[in-house]
Amino acid sequence: MIPWLDPNSNDFPPITQALEEPNGLLAAGGDLSGNRLIEAYRHGIFPWFSPGEPILWWSPDPRCTLIPGQIHISRSLRKAIRSTEFEITFDQAFTEVIAACAAPRGYTDGTWISMPMQNAYTQLHQRGVAHSVELWQNGELTGGLYGIAMGRLFFGESMFSRTTNASKIAFVIFARQLEKWGYALIDCQVENNHLTSLGVRSIPRTEFKQYLDHNLETELNHRWHFDIDKEDVVRTE
């Protein structure tokens, strides 16, 4: 059994109480208010549920993560970045990005990014907590991602691609930018083949908790504006 959250409190149970099966399920209920979401991320917890289900809160073990400076860019992706004409921006089309992430994919008709989820993260965007990355080609939005920034950590939520490699290009450029700004970690939540190809790795939840403890209170005074170029992105170590 998992606990139901008190609607009058933003407190969560310790993440060590999360279930092993299903991996990381911690609690249910509550709401998607901005303050509750912020409290959740500060403790390594995120919401993930399907429409019609109660709100479910998760903290899986292990945790899928990426140190920005360890992004893996394959030879073919480097070539695609060099040869593709695109523009990349921050926070220019947040609602469009999250709606695109919520759109049905080829392998499923459903989505977990329901309208209540979209509204909740849009409100966090208006508070300067949630951010989007947009990749444009010929004036059209063709790829991007969104997530939460706190301290020296970025908590990725979802990405989308309308053309070949668009989400990968957006992600690797974003990782290089976060590296330049001094971010310690990108939280990718749960591993998949798409992320694995970009160099993410799973770490124990105890190690992830150490990143939270050491990096959430650090203030990074940067503007949300890209200031790197293609050669910064595709450099070889």
C-alpha cells in the first residue's frame, strides 16, 4: 500500500519508502499546484499518471541521469548538427512545446501529459521555474523539450521531434549550454533507448539524493539565452 497525500499539506513521505514494484511508486493523491510540484522535485519526486487515474508520485531506483559534460554525440549526429540549418531558443514557445510532447506518438494513442499536467507546468513556466527548448527549421517548430530548473540541476520531463534528429539536436545543444553554465546534472527520470544513445546512465537513488543535497541551493545567475555555437556543441574531447 502507498500513502495518500494530505490535501492540506505539501509534505511527501521519504523517498526510501517508494515501492520496488512498481519501481519507485511513492504516493497518490494531492494536487498539481505549483508549490506541491516544486516540493516534489526538491525531494527527487515527480508525477506520472494516465488520465482517469489518481495523481501518482514516483522516485525510482535507480535514476536515469546525465552529467552535461558527458553527453555522447555520435559521429552521425555530429554530421547532422553541422549540416542541418536550424535555430534554437529558450522559452519562446513553452505551451507549443508541451502540447507537442503530449501529442500521440506512433507507438501509442494515449498520453500521460494531460491538460491538467500541461496547465500545471505552464504555471511553473510563468513563475520562471519550468523552461522549454525549441528547435526551429524554416520558421517551423520541429523539436524541443521542457523541464524544471532548480539550483544546478535540470529535471527533464519530455521531448518531441517532428523531423529526423530534431529532439536529439535540441537535447545535445541544451546539455552543452548547461555544461557551460555550471549545471551538475540533468535528471532524465527513467531510462530508454533514445536517452541511452545520448550517454545517460542510471545511478542509485542514494547517489541522486546526494546531487539534490549538494546542488539545489546554489544560485546560478545566467540568462536563459543560448550563447554557444555549433562548434562548441560538436567539439571532440
